[in-house]
Amino acid sequence: MLSVLIETLNDEEGLARTLASLIGGAVEGVVRDVVVCDTGSTDQTHRVADHAGCHYVAGGISVGIRQAKGDWLLLLEPGARLSDGWIEEVAAHTARHTMPARFSRARGSRAPFLARVFSGNRALAEGLVISKRQATALSKSARSAEAMARGLATKRLDAEIWVAPPK
């Protein structure tokens, strides 16, 4: 079973888009729970999380990791959307591997080559599937989900993600 963690700050619209892409995983029984880790939003983020049935926690990713019920975690940016086929790919990965994994960017979501070279790379842009044990260890020294994901060796999943627009 998988727990989804979304660290957010004033992005109620992006959060709603991301949650909508997770419905299939909840129906299939792959997604056990969704934890929204709010780092100080002043918009209606808490209402979006509440209406969607998510666990809402005030605090960073380490608070969310402690609340997560699954043995595997899926970390996403608000606004990111998972494409069809992600459920089977994540289920297969978590059954076979112990290493973290990231999604492949959807073709329409890929920036041109020079834009990728000169833009800041977001470590969570492709999401992150990681064991709760590894995430707990990494969260002791990282202040955010982005910092936790940066520099991590990962496997590339065949499933695609539409990355969240840059802020």
C-alpha cells in the first residue's frame, strides 16, 4: 500500500488537480492515504484537502512521513498529474525493488533542450516513490520534500507524469 504526500504552500488549485489524478489509485486500492503537508498556506488549501478526504497536517514533510500509513511513499508537487498506467507501474516497482524511483515526463510536459539546461531543476518535478524507512532517514537532515529528493539515485518508471508548472 502506498501513502501519497504532497507538500504545499498556497496552491489550492494545483492541489485539486493532483488529487484528481490519484482517484484511480484509491479505487484500485493502491493508494492507502493522502497526506497534505501544509507549510503555512493562507488560501483554502485546508478545505481542498478536507473535502477530498486527505489527512491535513500543518508542518513540513517530516510531519507527513510520521502520519503516513503505507510502507511506500509517493511524493508529489501540487499541480503534478499522473498519467494512465501509473498504478500498475508503481505496484510492480514496490513489489520488486527497494530503491527510490521517479516517473518519466509526459511528452507534452517536456521543456525544450535549452530551457532544461538553463532552468533550475526541481527534484520533485517527476515525483518520487520511496520506502517509508528511507524517507524517514532522509527527513532527519532535510527541511523539505524538495531537499529530501535532491541528489537521490533513482530508477526511472515507465509511467508518465505531467509536471506542475513552475512558480
